[in-house]
Amino acid sequence: MMQELMRMVHWSEEEPRDRQLRRIGARHLRARRREQRRAEAAIMEIAWSRLC
């Protein structure tokens, strides 16, 4: 699961934003951003749980 989250975050950083906006519709973009925020939150939760 951790590798999948990291792969998704890495993928979103690779693709330029303007190209991404042209390639996919606004609804899909919002869904992707929501998914990315959830992935980042999960990564932070894992990091915090390891500290405690």
C-alpha cells in the first residue's frame, strides 16, 4: 500500500500541470486531486503512527 501511495504522488509530480489540465476534464482532475490529498494524508498518518 505504501508503495502504491508513493507511486501515485510521484506520478502527479512528474506531469506538468498545464498538460494535465488539457488532457483530462475538470471533474476527473478534481477527483484525482481529492485522491492525492487522501494519499498524502495516509502517508502522514503512517509517519505519525511510527513516531508514537
